Amino acid sequence: MNLKEDLTHMLAESDWTASRLSIESGVPAPVLTRFLRGTRKGLHSSTVEKIWPFVYGEKRPPHHPQEAA
């Protein structure tokens, strides 16, 4: 399990942005953006607890498959 990869995958398949996840989870958008870009190597446990349900749990957004061109 790799949180960064799983978070990136969740955002891509749900069409959510880091900003949307920020609003829904209460985690500041810059924290999420720096983590996803790799300029921040890890997250505090309290931050992980806030985003965990969106990445792995009951608040995970629905999958929106890309339409074929």
C-alpha cells in the first residue's frame, strides 16, 4: 500500500481534484498538493486520518470512467 499512489489513483478515477478533497476532508489544499508533487515526503497521522476514508473507506468517491474518444 502506497498512500501517494492510491491517492493519485483515487483522484484520477473519480475526477476529483486536490481542492475538492481539501474541502471534503478539511485538509488544506497546499498540504495535499505538496504531498502529491513529492515536495512533502509524508503526512502527519492526523492528516492521514482525515483523508483515509476518501482513499480507502466509506467516503470514497464513485468511479467515473473516462469516455473513449
